[in-house]
Amino acid sequence: MNPSTNHLPGRVPIWRPEQEPLPPGLTEEDRPALEQTKKWEGYTGMVMESCATKTVLAGGAGFGIGAFFSLMSASFAYEDPLLRAQSQAGMNTTQKAGQVFREMGRGMWTSGKGFGKVGALFAGIECVIESYRAKNDIYNSVTSGFIAGGVLARNSGPKAAVGGGLAFAAFSAVIDLLFIRRETPDDD
């Protein structure tokens, strides 16, 4: 601190690195551990803000949600007892249960892969756009929704790619407006 400016109001204290005041309850012996913790918090923050981490986490969460949805819908797959009796004729109970679980597993894997692909694609594109623009607003999610929808529908032709992009962009905008961008009114 500069002694010649101590009398001025609104002064901001400037401390040399590793000489900042310690939080209450810590002593000078705790300073190295505190500095190490701050350093690792910085590393963790950088990793969690990276586009690769966001993409992997969104893909993993999408895979889990897709597998869960498939597991829940699998209970409706065996609703016809006549069809079930024809497909499982001559099997004992253990074989029938094994067949049901294999089919459920295949459905969970397929649905999980699809949801994971969509989640990873959308999150990765949105993160890249957000990093490029250096803003976090609705335009990021709408643009990434358009690009992701177009990429997902690319094999069906250009008209389907544009339609898929528009549909995904509209869906992203609705989700963003209804669930994410909750602006609180200013009570002045």
C-alpha cells in the first residue's frame, strides 16, 4: 500500500503475489496449501470450460438419457401376448428373460448412441460459436441448432438438411427461451 494515498477515499489495496491477506482462520503455515489449492482450482476451471470437455460431458449425458428412455419404452414392446407367445415358443423362462434383456440392451445402446451423438454435436458446435463470439446469448444456441440439425439430416439431401436445421434451430430457441434464459425483471 502506498502511504501517500492512504488518506484518499475509495483506494484499492494492491498486494504482491503470495503476500495477500489470508482468509480468516488460516495462518502463514497454511499459505502454501492455499496457493496450491488456488492453482488447482484454476486448472480445473480451464478444463471444465474447454469445448472438448463440454462435448464429452454432453455426449455422455445424452447417451445416458437415450438409454434411460429406451429402457422405459421397452416395457411397451411386449404388450401383445400372442406375438410374444409366437416369438418365444419352445423357450424356458430363463431363455425368455435372456432374450428380453438382450433386446432391451440393444435398444438402449442404439438409442443412447443417437442421443449422445446429438448432444455432443450440439454442445461442441455451441461451445465453438460461443468461444468465437465471446458472448453467451440465444444466437449461439439457435445457430448451433441450425448447424447441428443440418449435419444430422445431411444424408437426406440439401432440402432435408435445411429443414432439419430450421427445425432444430427453432427447438433450440424455444428451449433456450423457456428454460435457460430466465431474465428477472428489474424492480427499480
